[in-house]
Amino acid sequence: MLVLLFSHSVYAVEQQTEATCILLKQQVAMYSNNRLHKNYRQSKKLLDSACINPEQISFKKFKLVDSSISKTAYNKPQTKPALISNIPSKVAENKQLNIFSLFPTGQIIALFTLLISFGVLSIIVRLNSAKIKGFLAERLVNKYLGKLNTNDYTVYKNLILSLENDDLTEVDHLVVSQYGIFVIETKNYAGWIFGSQHQAKWTQQIYKKKSQFQNPLRQNYKHCLAVGKLLGLVSNIKSVVVFTERAEFKIDMPSNVIKIGELLGHFYSFEQVKFTEKQVIEFNQKLRSNVSKTSRADRKAHLTIVKNKGAEPYIK
């Protein structure tokens, strides 16, 4: 009677699967040298009570996904041909994957649009490299001129003025003060620069490649004439040619050909007063009037003149 009760109480414990019982036996063997260890006692207790009649795994519990696969497929490993036969038909037929199939159509279109836009932008930059470089250099000059005392100096930029023959010319920067009128021509050339005051052409050299450009002093002389015509002056108009730090002078340049970092010092070197305060006010009135009267048509006409004459070459 006691045996039956004991047997009934043992089998009342939920029996574990064969696989779980194997793991429990391994756990017991691992800690057999230390039977007081918690892992040993728990594993031993569970092994003795839940592995007397371990539960057998029945494949009937599993539902076959594909009815074409026989039940014997679970009893023995599938061979390589059997695995290949289960691959979807579209992938099996197209063993060489198309790279475009990995990306959605929208991403492909966006990628091609980005590439085309980059190509167009590169072309525009190359065609307008001289304008872009000139613009960047003028921005640097603006930055330095912004440090001048506004009580003593008045700065103008991109002035369209008329010459004696009624042609139009553009002055990069003009500074009005009692110490003189400063007409600034900016150049953004890289490499070695060779030239003198009386040469018609100056030379730019990068490694073994040479290129010539118009003497900027002669170019700025026309600007000075246009300023003198507007203000009614024949003297005390100072021509200044400014190169960026990308350039390196290989010969002694005239004192009014400087680097952009020397610009403020050049202005401050003129300490003798040349104009009265009343004259400076009149100059500024004439210049502001000229700015207000300059139309888009005037700027367009000036661009046409420059285009017909041809742009000066730049080397990267």
C-alpha cells in the first residue's frame, strides 16, 4: 500500500522531456564534487522526481508547413538537393541576382537624380570658376574693410561708373576719407606672380604652367579715371591692388600692390589730411547718388562689355 502511494505521488510530478533530463544529468555530474552546491541539489531533486518516466517527443504535435514534405524528412537529415528544392521558384530560376533588385525604385531614381545634379553643378562651377574666385576674394576684402572706423572712412563696393568714352566699368571697392580716395582692385590668383609697374602683362605660374593676365595697375588706372570724373578730382586718388594669400610675389612689387592682410596697415600709413570734412561730405553725396541711379540695365551692359573683351585666365 505504501509503495503504491509513493509511486502515485512521484508520477504526480510533471515529467520532463528526454532532452531536459539529459541536461539535468549533465548538471548533476558537473557539481557532483560539491553536493552541497545549490545547483547540484536543485538539479538532483528535479532529476529524481521529474525524470522517472521522461516524456517522449511525438512528431505528431508538429504541423507540416508544406504537405509535399514527407514525415520521414524529420527523422533523417535533408540532403543538399532537398534543401535546394525548397527555395522559391523565382530565386531558383534567377541565380544571378540583379543589384537593382536590392533597392526600391524610389531610391534608384533619387540616386540618379543626385548624380545628375552633382554633374551639372560641377560644370557650372568650372565655367564660372573665375567669377566664384573673384567673389570670394571680394568677400574677404569686405571683411577687412569692415574693421575701418566708420567716422573716418566710408566704404563702397561694386560701383558701376562711366569712363570718358561712355563705356562702363566696375570698381570692386572704393574708400573715401580725408586722407585720400582709395580705389581697390582685388585679384584672387594662386601661385607665383611676376610683374612690374610698366609691364602690360603679368605672369602667374603654378609649377611649370604659366598664364598671363592684364597688369592690374593698368586696369585699376581706368577705375581711378572714372572715380575722378565722377568726383571732379585729378589728384589724391590712390590706386590699390590687393592679392589674396594664395599668391606669392617672386619679385619686388610696387608699394600699392599688397596682400589682403596688409590692407588696413596700408590705409593707416596715409596720415596727412588731403580733403576737408565738407569735401568728404560732397564726395559721399555724389557716390550715393550714383549708386541710387545705377540700374540693372547698367550692370547688364557692363557684363556684356566684359564678356566681349573676354575674361582673364585663372589657374587652379
